[in-house]
Amino acid sequence: MPSSSLENYGELPFSPVTAERATFLLRELDWGNHFIGSSMNPAMGNSDVYCYSLNGALKFLTQGSSRLGNLKGSTRTGMSWVEPLTFISWIRDKVGDAELADAIETALKEASDKAAASEATAKDENVDTAPKPLDPFASFGINELAPNIPFLQQISVISQCVGLRFMQLQEAVNAEESESTDKSAGESESEDQNKDEISTDDGK
Amino acid sequence: MIARPSGCQGCVRNCRRNTDSGIGNESMCAASLWYSVADSLEVQVRAHDLMNRLGINGFESGLMPYLYNLYKMGVLGPGKQIDSQLPWERFGSWDFIESFLMSMADRTDIGADLADGSMAAFQRWGRWEEDTASGLAAWPNWGFVEHYDPRLEVEWSYGSIFGDRDINEHALNWHVHWMPLICAMAGEAPLLTAKELADTLAETTTLGDPMCFDYSEEGIYSDAKIKAVSWHRHYSRFWVQSMLMCDWVWPHLVEYGPTNGDVRGASPHYEPLAYKAATGLDLTFEEALEAGHKIFTFDRAIWCLQGRKPEDEVFTEYVYNVPTKAAYFLPIYKDGEWKYDTCLGRTLDRNKFEDVKKRFYEIEGWDPKTGVPLRETLESMDLGFLADELDKAGLYA
């Protein structure tokens, strides 16, 4: 999971969230409400990955808690396969996070539109573009949301959205816990002070 | 945690890894991903270190997700059908995995069953039939977890089921599966077209027939495919398993970055030169394949003496009944054209596979009905004494 602060990411595509709502969205789902992705890694071949939570999905999308596929200096690379539209439906219907589902849809569409615009510019300027992928590559992983970007870029966009949302939700929960800890520490201090006062009084 | 790859001198693969802390050093391949569900990278690599120290098999990377699914289903856990007092609610943590691995080492809790192997444990728990039929437990052959898709990449699955364990030999896998998959995912054109690839492999394997590399719904049951499976068994039995040439590199069938435009790899010319350099003996590539055939047939005779029958050489049910659901690029020949296909929605046809089995036995010189190596085959390999043993065991009756 990402560990850097949300402050590095500018304006979030999500509205503020309460700790209670964040806790709900971060919950672990029951059997039957899980999402199955496919991990593709030369070291172990392909395997089904069962995601029971947003955190689980994020781990999967970034190649494990481990992120071993992205580990600097590692030779272990791997890919996470999800069918983007099915994944978005899972986020919306099972996790219950319509805002994240909408954000992924928007981000995919924007990335795709940007890619199309770049290609159009290149054509206008007679720039020699890379050869077109061969069939069935041309249609692989393409969906109505992102017709102009390859699959790995789609996964990258999805991962970033999920990662940002996860950090936002986690921070909301942490802030609540921190506030609660401060409050109880404050109360405890106050109680101790009262006890001291009582004790002092008794001493008198 | 910083890791750097390391490997044999001059190797481009560098399959090992060293970390700045030393934890997880030398952890490699499937074992390095065995506890990918860990809460952190540190926990993951510590788990691998402990697993290695305890001598626990790290190949079964599907084991932990499978067990957690049973826990989520309410089948496994405290007081459940599969009773386990391990801290499943802390799955992913160090204390969970430490207690899990120690339970296997000490044969306590569910570790008492798992220490005998996952298949034995699943059978003891009454889960084997149901879960291998649904694919929840994707263990296709000989009690080994799925490595590459047994419904599609059949050199791997046929090779395993007619051989032993999981072949774990990547000779063709890099070219037929990974090259097009990676290119497709990145939106790039494949480094070679499907036709160029099939033609190149036909030449560098010495098989001479591009149809050996057709993974279409017809192609995986063809005579050409059976020849490719046989070639793969013979090549790897000699050059990889006996001469110990690295599986990640050999056979070197395709060169993707040639300086002279020639994409043919170093095989089949390099291997005999290496053999000569090491032993001083002359050996042709064809003679090496014959030696591989001899080794494989020797193995086969032993398996038959141990009681193996054709009916043992079947896959678990999901291979025949559960369609593939993730894109799995392979070259196919369809309607007179070569192309790469995602191979979605495919299963292995049980009847066609049974027919492949008979034809594979035949091409190997084994009895097409029993799979027992024929006397004339063994004698032609100077293994007549094995035929005598098979005869004594009543296997020629």
C-alpha cells in the first residue's frame, strides 16, 4: 500500500469522508462478495487472486503487499489482470464505493481521450507513429471507457485511483483514532490531576 | 528494503536476489512469492526465510490463498469442519505465518495434515474432489498446484501428466506465451508475428513443422503437437535434467535482439559444442534427443513397475469443465492464418485428450493401450533388462 502522504497528490477526486464511512469502505467482505483477479508472474505462472477488500485489491493491483514486481532491483516482474469494467462494478456494488467507481471511470476516459488527442496531433504534424498493433492486439483489453490506451496503462490508472482512495480512507480512520487517543489521554490526564488534587486534599 | 538481483556470472536472468538486510536472500522463483498476501514486504520475506530454514516446499504458491478462502467460507477455523486454532483473523501478519509454518514443522493443528502434502490434506478434509472440480483448488496434475494453464499450454500439462510432478521447464513458454502477452498488455506489436514465431521455433527445435506450435482448439490435439510434446520431454530430459543446463536459458530458441537481423537462437548448434567443450566427446543434437528419449523411457518403465496405469494419467476436473477466464496469449492457426489469440473460454476436451494419450504412447514406442514401453523399444535402446523386469511384473500379459 502507498505510504506517502496524500499531500503529495494535490486535489483528490473524492469528497471528504467520515471515519465511520471510511471504516465501512475499508471493511473485509464476506465469501461470495469477493473479486477474483489473475496474477501473471513468470516465477509462478498464472493464479487466481481473491480480493476481499479495497486493501486486498490494492495489494493485488500493485503486485502483492510485497509489490515484489515493482521492487527496485528485483528481477521479479509480474502483471495483474482484471477485466476493468467488472472490477469497477465490484467496487460500486460490493465494496459500495460509488465515488471510487466513478473516479476510475472518469480517469480511464480522460487518459484514453488524452492518448487519442496525442495521436491526432502526431498525425497532423506528420510524425512517424509506431506501427499499429496486430490483431488481436488491437482489441485486447479495450473497452468503451478506454478505447485508446493499452491494458497496462488501464491497470496503472485503476491502481492510482484505488491507491489514492485507500490512503484517503486510511487517513480518515487514523485521524479518528488519533483524536480518540488524544481525547482519552486528555481525560486520563485530567482524571489523574483530579486524583492528585483529591489526594492532596486528603493529605491536608 | 532494497534488493539487487544476482546470479551466475554473465547471466541475463539473475534469478536470485540479495537484500540490504540479508533477510530473504537467495529466496527465488515461486517460493519468493509464496506469502504475497503478507501485510508487508518485510513479513513476506521473513516468511520465506523461515520456510526455507524449515525445509518446507515453497512451490505451492496457491496454498495460502486457498486456505484463506476456506476460512472465509466458514469451513476452516476454530471449531469449524477443519478445526484450526491458528490466528486466521490476523492472516497476512508475521505471527500468523510463523504459527502456520511452525504447525507444519511440528505437525500440530492443520499442519499435521499439510505436512504430508497439500493433496493428501485436502483429501483428508474431504475437499479434494469438490475443490479441484470447481477450480477453487487449481491442482491439475499429480497433486501439484497449477503452474501454466493446463487447458492451453499443453507442452506443460501433457508433459507433466505423461511424466511426473510439474515439468517446470520453460523452453517454449517464454516464446509462445510471455512474449505475446507482455506485448499485448503494453499495447505493442509482438516482437515476432505468430507466423514468424512458429516458423522460427520449427527450425530451432529441429521439429521442422510450424504446426507443432499451433495452440488452437484443434491444434492442441494434433499429431504435430504430440511431436512437440515428445521433443520437449526428450530435450529437457537430456540437456536440462541430465546435463544441467539452465532451464531459464536453454533451449535458446529465439533471439529477440539480434544484431544481424537473424532471430534464430543459439539452439540447436550451441548444445553439442558445449558438450564437446566439457567432455571432449562428439554428440549431435539428434543423438542427444535420442538419449533424452531413452532416459524418459527408462523413467516410464519404472513408473509402470510402480503401478502407473493410463487411467492415472488424467487431470483434475476443472481442467475439463471450467473455462479459462483470463487472457492467455498463444499462437494459433485458424482459417488459414496465424495469429495470437487470448484463448478465453476454453477447456480441455476429455475425449480428445484420451486420444492424444494413445497417440503419445505410440510415438514414444509404448503400448498405446497400456502405456508400457514395448520390448522392441527398450531393446533398441539397449534396455532389454527393463523389458525383462516389466515381463516379470506381468505388464506384457
